[in-house]
Amino acid sequence: MSSIKLYLLELSVFLFNFSSILTSTLLVNQMLKQSCIQFGYEKSLCDVISENNKNTTKIEEELQPYVAKIKVVITILNSSVPAVLQLFLGSWSDKNGRKKVINSAALGFVLTHTSITAVCYYSENILPLPAWIFIICYIPVNFLGGFSSIMITTFCYITDICEKPNRPYHFTLVELMMVTSIFFGAILCSFILSMSNVIFVFTTATICTLLGAIIVIIFVDESIQIVQNSSSSLKSILSTKHIIKMIRTCFKSRKLYGRSILLSLILIMTLNRFVSDEEKIIGYLYERMVFNWTLEDHNNYQAVRIIVKVLGTFFAMSVLKKLFGFSDIILICLAIFLNFIDNVFIAFASQTWHMYAISLISCIKMIIHPLCRSIISSTVSKNEMGKVMSFTSSIESLANVIAPTILIAIYEATYITFPGALFLVCAAICFMNLFIVFYVMIVRRIVQNIKEKYTEIY
């Protein structure tokens, strides 16, 4: 597959994630509106329920627990089903091909967004449907693989097709697509809604998923040689042998300290996931407590953070890596160190301008995961990449479940006496990560010396 087709695949990642972000907040408002009608209130009141109208405050208080339960079910569906499937699909794709997995997930996105749009159109123009119907809408995307399957398959494609020197740039580009899709999705939602209506926004998201599906189905070719007589039945996909193969692949002994390097990099990404989650989980609460920020202040700050991270990533990959020749492991070390400094400074920040100045410090933090994946891709063979990416994704998913509980507990215990304590804990995690990176650097240096001596002898 040519480089153009690979860029198209990475564009599809943007389109799928953009469509989800574009509709996420709006969908909650739509649920409130349809629940309002379902509970027997007048349509005129329900039409303005999402506009913070004083006349609808008590109605919203009644509806919120009901809508929250629907949202929880959807969240569980979005996190649990793909998490289970990815245990099987990575190993299965190493033998049966990447294209079937990504085509299935793309089809799921189209079906889900099409059904959401259809429900909204029917409820707005014909007969209001109950809000719980949206749970059914999310069944296709999750049972056909979900976004995690698209990400795992994309990483496998990059490993299958790209030469080793080009992999870091493509792994980083995928990360940039993720971040920019979140940024543009959040901004354009209100803009498109102000110029049109709810149905048009959902239709726009559906068109984006359709474009993404067309890209992966038509333009993305199979990247590996499929094993003959391979089966695509549900029984063969959900076989426990895939989990066994995945675990064996990740923990088997490898020459030249390969297993040690692989597991260390997975641990670095897992610990970094904890540090990355503190902003999403308690960032706004911390900013309200210390700086009296409004939601608008928080959103403006997050927009600046995203722009700085995107520019910092371009600087790291274009200048530090390409121009000055920094290695992947050195850049990972630098990014983690700057993230450590970032968390320490945030913990003791006392003025608004401090937060904006601090955002410049960790501007290259986005490169940690892509460069870790790049090193992993050179440590394992291509026919093992699906298993390793599935294992890594599963561990990171577990971290995403555990992190909120731990971080919120720490914040609740310290927010009165010292709100910044949580960020010092995150700084300590970064410090631990630095030691792991140093270990990987030493081991890789030993391996390099062994290879040089072997070359001299032979």
C-alpha cells in the first residue's frame, strides 16, 4: 500500500473520532429532550430544556438521574465490549488479516451514527421516541469492534507497511489525528448547531463516518499474507487460544533482552496513562478550587493546551528527531522529564498566567506513546504486532478504569489542605517512569555493544 493510502487510513481515524466528539455533548441534550417528552411534559418546555432555562430547572433535576443511567449503560457498553473483543482480534488479525477487522469496525460506526440520526429525525418530526433507544443504537459499533479495534489495526498497518525509520512519524501522526479531532469536534459542534439544527449535526457526523468507511473499505489494502484455510466464523474469532497466544507472545523469552524492553515500554505507557488522566478527571475541579475558573475559562485553557501540544509534537518530530537526530528513547526520556516538571509546577501554581506558562513545559508529552509503540514495533516481528498491541491496549484500558478511582480518592483526601497534592503524586509517577526509561536506555546500549562486537568478529 502506498504512503498516500496510509495517510488516508490515518485520516479515517480522525473522521471516526471526530464524529464521536461532535455528537457526544449534543446527544446528552437530545436524551434530556426526549426523556422530557416521555415523562409527559409539554413539547414547548422540552424544546428549551438544554438552554439553562429557569422554567425547566426542576424538570431537569427530575430527568437527570434517568438520563445519567442511560449514559452509564452506554459508557459501560463502549468500554467493556470492545475491551473484551480486543483480547481476541489482535491475535486473530495476525493470521486472518487486518482489513476484515477494520472494515467491521468502520461498518459499526456507520450503522451506529446512522441509527442515532434516524432516531433524532423520527423523534423531531414524527413521534418522540424514548431516550433508552439510544442504547440500542450503540450496539453495532461496539459489537463490531469499536474504536479500539480501529486503533489496534492502524498500528498494525503502520508496522506491516512502513520501514522502521518512518514508523515513529506515522505513530505520532495517528496521535495528532486523535487530539485534533477532539479539538475540532468540541469547537465545531456549537458552531454547526448555531447555523443549523440537531439533525444536521448528527447527519454531519454520519457523513464523516461514511467517508471514513469508504476510505478503509475501498482504498486500504490487506497488509499481510492471510493464512490459507483461515476461518472468519464467530467461534474462531472468540476462541480462547487467541488470548493464550497473546499472553505467550508478550511474555516469551526473546534474544537480546527483547522481553525486558517490551514489558518495560508497556509499563511506561500504562503509568503515563495514569498521569494523562488527571487533567480529564479533576482538572476543572482543581482550577475552580484554586483559581475560581468558570467552565469557559477551563475550555479556553484546554484549547491552548491542545494547540501547544500539537505544535510541540511537530517541533519534537521535525526539529529534535529529524534535524538534530535525537533517538526515540532520548525523546521519550525528555518528554517524561518535562511532564514531571509540568506536574510539580502545576501543584504550586497560584495565578492564572502560571497555568498558561506551564503548558509550554510539557509541550512534547504527546510523543511518549507513539515512540514507545515505534520501539515495540522494532522489537517484535510483524506477525506478533497484533497480539502485542491488543495486550498493550487491554492494559491501558484497565489503567483507564483504575486511574479515576485512585486519583479521585487522592483529590478528595487533600483538596481542602493542599489541592495540588494529586499533581505531586503524578510527578512521582513520572519520576518512576524516568527510572524505567533509564533502564531501557542502558539495556539498549548493552544490546548495541553486543551487536557491534558481533559485527567486528564476523
